[in-house]
Amino acid sequence: IPVLQTNNGPGLTGLITIAAHLVKQAKKEQLLGSTAEEKAVVQQWLEYRVTRVDRCSSKEDTRTILKDLNTHLEDKVYLAGNSFTLADILMYYGLHHVMVDLTVQEKEKYLNVSRWFNHIQHYPGVRQQLSNVVFIKNRLYTNAH
């Protein structure tokens, strides 16, 4: 469990708590959502990251997560709807090791996740030191679903 020791007050514990604190410190509150509903959706995805993605222990768990995300992202650009949020950033970091290992066919099977992931990895300042995950532009198979 991550811990952030601050100069004033007790340390902060937990990924979501620390990330939300840093977002506020950077005066980027819009990353937490701009409406009450969006804030709730962002919080929901942050919880999903910690409870599902971080605890993923098998290929079957991974497939379930990718399938759920693929369905969710069917008609969305970002996890919380139309805005780039902390949920996108933390989910990107949580899924990077999974996406790196997917075959071309698997990336096509989870086309919405691949589109979202590729978009997020090219968002300014997000990828940092992580490797670029390559996605091919033209589909290899016509019936990938």
C-alpha cells in the first residue's frame, strides 16, 4: 500500500487518497470530475482500479476486466464520459503491463480498450517512462468480435 509522507500532518495512505491529494495540490481538480455525477463515476473507476485491476491474479480475471472495459468504452472516449480524468490516468498505469503483453489478435478483440489505451498513452504527460504500446492501424480480421 503506497504511503505519502507530507511536511505537515500525518502521512497519506492508499493510491486513491494520495492521487486525489496530489491532484488538489496541483490545482487540477477537474481531473476528479466537474459535476457530482462525473465525480462519482471517477471515484467508481478509481475503486475498480484498486479492487479489481490491482488484485487481478489470473488470465481469466484479466479477460473479465478487459471484457468489462471494452463494453463500457463502446460509446465513450474516456472512462468517466467526455472528459479526461484521474480515472483514465490510473487505469492506464494499472493496465499497461497487461496491454504490453497482448497479441495483435487480442488487441483487436478488445478494440474499444485498445482505442482508449492508445489515446491515453498519447495524452501529454501521461506515458512518462513507460514503453509505448504499438497498435496497428488496419484490422487483420473482419470478425474480431
